[in-house]
Amino acid sequence: MRLQQLRFDGGLPISRLASLLACDASNVTGLVDRLGSRGLILRREGAHDRRVTEIFLTPAGLDLRTDLKLEF
């Protein structure tokens, strides 16, 4: 998964991440589940549309992204 696509202060819809990864959103769900179980991301309902799930970096996810030098 591309942690550099995620931000700490703003969410990324799962559908957008799937598009960036050139795969179906259903394939991204397993990746998101694994990152969430490790405390690296959070899922939240979209701010403007409850049907949209957005993912956000946690402080631990931000630290990992920084450690891996994936800043953008």
C-alpha cells in the first residue's frame, strides 16, 4: 500500500486509493484492514457523504511514513 497517498490531516476515499493503485476498491479493503489492525490508519465516514469511507493516517502511520522517507 502506498502510505505516501495518505495524509494525517485529511482523508482519502478508499475509491480514490483504489484508483491510484489501479485496482478495484474491493481489493483495497483487505489492505486497509491490515493497516488498521496495525494501528497505522483509521477509517471514517466521509465528511460530505456518509456512503464514502475515508482513510486517515494515525500518528503511528505518519511516523512510519516519515521513517520510510515517503514524504511528499
